[in-house]
Amino acid sequence: MSTTDVNVNNQTKADAVQCATAPNAMKASQIPDWLKADLFVKLLEKNVPNFKQIKSIAVKPTQEAGDNYSTIMTSVKLEVELKTGATKLVSYMLKLPIEWVQKLLKGTNVFDVETSMYRDVIPELEKLYRDAGVEVKFGPQYYELETPSEFGVILMEDLCLRGYKNVKRLDGLDQEHTEMALKKLAQWHAATAVRVAVKGDYPKVVSAGIFTEEFIVMMKDMNEQSSKVFNECARTFKGHEVYIDDLEKCQARVFEKFRSMLHADPNEFNVLNHGDFWANNIMFQYDAAGKLKETCFVDFQCSRYGSPVHDLYNILLSSTCFEIKLKHFDYFVKYYHDNLAENLKLLKYPKKLPTLKDIHIALYRHGVFGLSAAHGHMAIVLLEPTPDATIENLLGSSPESVDFKKLMYTSERYRKHAEAVLPWLYYRGAFE
């Protein structure tokens, strides 16, 4: 089961002033009282030429039900008066904590993880490419903002102003969008592998992130009810008789498998995984004619150093459209590997390059990530928006929580994907 943050930038090509506000936004009462205009004065003085004063501020949650579970994503729009007398609209995206969720994740503050990623890791990786003569951007511009929040906040540019938006998660990524995402993922993975080879290990705050021993133990307890519901629902899937016994045995020991992967195998090719790599955390830029131009990533709070198959399984199983999900799986792995090798060479990776066979072996060896993606992210992606999609219901064991999980695992859309993916994983040995 996934507890990861689900990005909420489900933007359309509407007016840039309005594109960050989803139609079924969460209640404005979740906006903290301290979120006032004066917090942004120093930032605007630094970044807006001729800034004089803030005339107004509008803060709105931007997520639909089912698009976010562990944080609140908001649009912040500031009407600014300039010294020239003119006015200017400045727009940001602000990620806010849900206090009890952050306390639940007591091992690591996810805002510390993501701040380190934006402040330290991403600029370092982008510099690797600049030094190699290539301009690569991995994420939105990040801004430091001092607030009274106990856990911190993440303030970033509003990417929709530059023509970025998400593919609708219920539709899934088509081949063109999947290739674009994998190309950028390969650039990311290559740079992180080179960085470790040249400078040594990443700090634990990003290399382990939330995936600590304490977190694994906590999630083991919470997952028992989820697995029970999932297995019950799986027994209604067409063809379940073939794999159900092995699936249940695998889930009984899944956390021991995850615990063993807390430390990356030095004999494998390893990277700094995004860790929450699925459709809503990938934004695509389009030109005036609607042609796909570029992509960048958001929500870097679940990073983890280890095999790249963590990210590969997440995106390829959870977020691709049904028609290509399994049909083109091996093609997408080859596409990823081609781009990975190209970028490792560009950045002068000092070790032996991973072969395509190495990546496939890792996919088989770590098939538990495939089960995790099918059980977790894929169910979240394919769920129609519903007010029942809350972190309490996702993690809890109350009757309401059980009903919500049954809703996830028995929806017509999820059933269609699961009836294809689960036997596919079984025949690849993922449940052994």
C-alpha cells in the first residue's frame, strides 16, 4: 500500500490565473491562519523588480478528492503593486503539512527530505549536465519561505504559467508521454549514479528518506488490514485461482523483503529514486499547438537510494494506459535503458555501464516493487474522485476504511488492470 504524497496539479489549458484551482477543491478551512500576505514580502522584494507592496492574496487548495493523501497543495496568487504604479499578478504553488500525518511519519519529516532535494540535490544534478554542455531542468523553481509551520512548507513556481499540466490520471499515459517521462527519469537516474560514484553517498535524509526501519515497522502493522481486504477482493478477479495462494504468501512476508532493501546492494546498479514516480508527479509542457515539448518532476519527498526498478515499476504499472501497460513494458524498459546509457556516457560515469540485461534481472529480482505498485499506486491512480479518499481511510482499519479499500480494489477500472497485471507478475516470479 502506498502512503506517498499524491501530487495535485491536475491542471488544464485554462487561463493561467485559474488553472491551479481544481473543481472539487478541499475545504478552505484547511488553510492555516498564519498564511498571510506579509510572509511573502521579502520573497517578492528579492524576485519582483520595482516591488512596492502586496495589494491582495488569494490562497486556494488545488486538489480533488483522491489526488492527495498526506499534504495540502495550494495555489497562492498575489496581486502586487509596483513602484511604477502598475500591478502584477504573481503565482506560486505551496505545499502545506497535515499535522497528524507528519507526526505519524515520525521517523523522518517529509518536508526535510523534499527541502533537501530542491535546495541541494536537484541543483547539483542540473550542474552536472551544464558542465557537460547540456541544459536539463528536473523540477520547478524552489523558493525559501519562512513560516510558523512546525514541519516546514515547500514553495515553488506555478508551472502551469509555463504551459505545464498533468495527464489525467484516470486516462493514463500514452506511449509519447511515457517515453518523455522515461527519458527524463533516465537523465535523473544517470546523474544521481554519477554523483555517488564521484562524490560518495548521499546524506541519509535523502538516501533513506521516509524508508527507515521505524517506518517499515509502522507500515507493517497498518498494512495487515489493507492486505486482508486486497486479497479478499483479488479472489473475485477473473483468473485469480492461478496465483492467489502465492500472492497471499508473498504479502505475508512483503515487509521482510522491503526491510532487506533498505540498504542498496553494492553489487547492483543503484540510483537515487524519485520514490513516488507516478502520473500526478510528472508535469508535461506543451506548445501553443498542443504539441508535447518538455517534462519535469514534482513531489520529491519519498526519495530512496537503491535499484532503479523502484521508479520503473511505479510508473509503468500504475500510470500507463491499459493498452500499452504490459504490451509495451519491455519496449519501455529498453527505451529507458538506451537513454540511461547515453546519459551515463555523457556524464562520464566511471564504472561499468549497466546492461539492458542487468535492468531486466533487477526487475525480476525486485518483483516485490511490482506488487507494491499494483497494490498501492495503481489502485490510487485508477480510483474515481470520492470524498472518502482520505489518509484516514487509506491507512485505517475502521469500517469506513475497509469500505474505502474495497471501493479501490473492486472498481471496474482497477479490476480491468489488476486482472492483467497480477497474473503477469505471477508468471514473472514476483510472488516468490
